[in-house]
Amino acid sequence: MQKILRLIPSVDECLLAVLQDPEFETIPAMLLKKGIRAVLDQQRQKVLQGHDITTDDLELSVLLTSIKETIRALHQPVFRRVVNGTGVIIHTNLGRSVLPSDTLNQLCETSGNYSNLEFDLATGARGSRYSLVEKLVCELTGAEAALVVNNNAAAVLIALETLARQKEVIVSRGQLVEIGGSFRIPDVMARSGAKLVEVGATNRTHLKDYLNAITPETGLLLKVHTSNYRIIGFSKEVNNEELVSLGKKHQLPVMEDLGSGCLVDLSPYGLKKEPTVQEVVASGMDVITFSGDKLLGGPQAGIILGSKNFIEKIKRNPMNRAMRIDKFTLSVLESILRLYRDPQTVFERVPTLHMISTPITLVHNKAEQLAKVLHKSLKDCCTVQVAEVMSQVGGGAMPEQDLESRAVVLQPLTMTLNRLEQKLRALEIPIIGRAENNRLLLDMRTIRSDELHLIDKGLRQALAAEP
Ligand SMILES: *Cc1c(COP(=O)(O)O)cnc(C)c1O
């Protein structure tokens, strides 16, 4: 055993060998050594545990392959792109909305250089970062004023804190939403210092329920979009116009947390007609909040818009500073919003909308194209088929409304499905699919044509015989 252990090359020997390869020249020495030590230690452990290790296994040239692999893995960024084959378009775990490249060019321009983030170019005086997108938000939605904060959860929190701290907020029992990641209306309400007053029944709430709950303590009437669930059957919600006129009569602001919020009508693409943000503004709501990275297809942000006096109050809230967005968000948000000026091209240019609106024939063709390539390259190690599946909009938007789609369905013959999924996650560009009935589905609605070669390469690598 001692003899074999002595055959393990030294760290310095390995380091010299690794540095022969120009790929590793610029990697910090401490990382190279860390990778080398990890592999050498592993070999040492194997010998000590009595594994059958031959002198050939300890040849420097043999070890070098796994040393390089280990170093590459240590050196690559932890946060990186993946291929989304899940079919969930707004996938919170996979980064929600994908941004268009023009937007990213603009981001490089404003963030790789100095910018007018808080500098008014017209007067040469200090400016406000919020004014950069406020006009645009108002132009597109018809609102009087707007403010952007870190995300919609922050938007709801600051709006409630400003308008209803130490006051009562009336909400329908059917709208006490919990969305993923611990955002629950009752909890957010408690943190804002407002007191929740639930009215109506789970399935039905009437205008008189709100009316009967109004007291001198009431500060706000709140409507919440039931983003990720539906109450169907014998159900009733009070519409915006009725709620707004009730608020007017009692001089109470009316607010709607729209959740996803969308500036375009998605009903031509097989989804249920939902009021657009513009329509909600037109209904007279005083304050409206929605996310930047759900159906809008932009960066993480919470957009607050509505009547000038309420928005100004929210802007002045000291909490605003703690929720302020950075220049990256502002830059991307402005770029995205500008795309909405042209309702014809916005569906092509904003990836989230593009994925929703891609006709099934195109999705089908893409699936056939990938299946053909994979058939050839994965011949003996995997079966490949195209199947009809359903994609989801995701992001808690449009529950129970799936989009027709096609998937490439893979059944590995040389390893278990678990092992294949694990290997696909370990790729330099990981491929994330959906497991169903012991098969791996790659839903083509969330996969771009320019990713097909990545999938081919990744699958070949993942299914290659293990040493
Ligand atoms: C998604 C959602 C939120 C939270 O939005 P984030 O931008 O994720 O913070 C709040 N309310 C509703 C109704 C939602 O759907």
C-alpha cells in the first residue's frame, strides 16, 4: 500500500503539467492547487480503502483528465445559464423572464459607463432615478403617476404601509392569496401595520359585504388578483367599478394587487381574457401594483401606479429608500417598456410574450427537428419521440390554463432516468427537463431554436459511457 501511495504524483508535478495547457494559464494558482489536491486526495483515499488501483491509474497523464475537469468545475461561475425544458414559461426557480438582447445591450451601455441615473441632463441639477421610467409607465398605462420598487411584494408592503398603517383594510375572503416564497396577504398586511378585515365568504363576496365593514377606522379597500388559483362554480367577486364608486362615496382609496399584470391582451393566444393594466387604470383604481418579471417579461421590479396624490405619498415614505431599484433594473425596465410602444412587434421582441404566442405548428416543427438530430446521435443509448404536452405560463399567472405544446421525450437505455437528469444538471450549460412516467420531457415551448445544438451536445455528453 505504501508503495502505491508513493506513486501518486506531487501537487507541484501536477501543477506544472496543468500549466502546459494554455486554458489554465489565467486561472488563479490557489484554484489550480485546490483542484489538484481534491483529485489526489480522492486517489489516496481509494488506495487506503483497499480499492483496486493499478499503477496505470496513477499515471500523471491519466490523472490529468480528471484534474482538469475538477478545476473547470471549480472555476466556472456558480450562477449561470440553463436550458429550460420544463415548459413553464415564467419559472421563478429558473429566473422568471428571459430578457431580449437589445435590452442587454442598453444595460451594458448604461452600466459599463457613467450614466444620468440621478442627473437631470436638461438642467444640470440633481435628478430623480424614478423619473427615468415614470413617464413611460404613465404613457403606456394611462396612469397619472408611477413608482418602481424592488418587486411586487415590496410594492404591496409599501403601499399598505403608506395608505393604511394603523387603519383597517377590507379584503374579500376569496382573495387572501399565498404565492410561493412566503408572500401571504395576511402576513404582509400585519407587517405593514394595517389591520386586515376579511369580508364575504370564500366563494362569494358582495358589494354590501364591503359596505357593511366600513367604519371610521377603515383606511383602504383592497382587491388582490387570485394569481395562482381560481374559485369556480358558485362564485362572485365585486367588479372594479363598483368597488371604486364605493371608495369614492366613503372617501377611501381603492387598491388592486394585480400580481402578474399584463399590458397586452393574451386571449388571441388561447388564454382567458384578463383585464390589462390599462383597463384596470381606466376602471378608476387609485393604486395598482404588479410585477416587472412576470407577464411583463422584464426585470424583477414592483411597479406601483395610480392617482398622483397617493403615489406621491408612497414616494415620500422613508421605506422607499430601502426598496429602491438599482440602475440595472431601471435600464432593463426602460428598454422593455419601450418595446410595448409597438403592440405589433412586442410579441416577437419580448421573449416571455414570444413563448406564449408561438403557434403550435412552429413548436411542433422545432420538436421534430430536435428529435431527428437526437435520433442520429443517441441511437443506442436512448429512445427519442415527439409527444403532445401542455406548457404552463407559470409565475402564478393564468393557473388552470395550459398552452398546447410538443415535447421531445427521452427514455435512457444505458442509465436510470435519475442518473441522466443528474448528469444533465452537471453540464456546463445544464439542461432542465420534466420527468414523467420514467421519461424525460423537453418541452419545446421554452426552448429556443438556437439552443437545439446545445441540447444535442449536452445529451451526447451526458449519455456517453462512464469510465
Ligand atoms: C407574484 C405576486 C406577488 C409578488 O410579486 P413579486 O414580484 O414576486 O414580489 C404579489 N401578489 C400577487 C397577487 C402575485 O401574483
